[in-house]
Amino acid sequence: MPSSEFTRSEKMPQPANGACVLLYDGDCGLCWRTVRWMRRHDPQGRLHFAPLQQLLAAEVFARHALDPKRINSAVLVSNFNTPQEQLLLRSDAILGCLGVLGGAWANLAVVTRLVPRALRDVAYKWIVRNRYRLFADGASCTPHTRGEHARLLDI
């Protein structure tokens, strides 16, 4: 079992209803660094984070009838655990996070959305397919322990 996976019996804190939660690949250093970057640029703590390998992700996917084994991208859950809960995948998830960060980042998201989703997702999928090879320099693509994930999780 990879070091970042959580067992079904482990209880992690849940984000507040209505929160925005980014589900990311907890075994990918690029994803890990992206989450750390977002936390630094989110002093109000509007975004919450959880690895795809956590039970929370499985629960969200079950609510939306998605197979967790088929999800290998970032997923932004807006309005977490409310009737208005929505999922954004791939490039839409990242742009959604930038929108939540606000300011210049939200403006960048608006401009980037002018690029058709199909083109944005081609680039996103290429990065996902090649992230371990491109970012496997040890410091950027090292799996993290449960303790490191627990410090990162702000839910």
C-alpha cells in the first residue's frame, strides 16, 4: 500500500459543509507542491485539500456515482456535502481553485477559460501522463507520509 493511502477505518476530519475541497494525487510531488503553493496564496483558508487516496475522496465519488479508480486528475468539490455540491475535473479544477484564491489569480483563470476546455484538457492530460517522468527529481515527486498529509490537510 503506498504511503499516502488511508484505510477505511481511519477517520480524518471533514471539511465544513459548503467548503471548496481540492482532491489531488497524494503520491505525486508535483501535485503536493501545487497544493503547498495554493495554501501560501490562500491566507483566508478558503480552499481545503485532501488526497485522492483518502476515504473522503471515495465518499465524494460515491455520491456522484464515479469510479475512483478512473479518476487520476485534480477534482475540485465546490459546495462540499450540500445539495449544490459540484465537481470540476482536470483544468477546470485548477482554474476553479485560482478563482477561489481571488485577485490576480482569479483574473488569470478568467483569461485562461477563453481557451476551449478541450485544448486546456489536452495539455492537462499530457502533464498528468508525464508528471512522474518530468518531475521525478526526488524533491518534487516523492510520496509523502500520513503525517505529512495530516499537516497539509486543513479540513
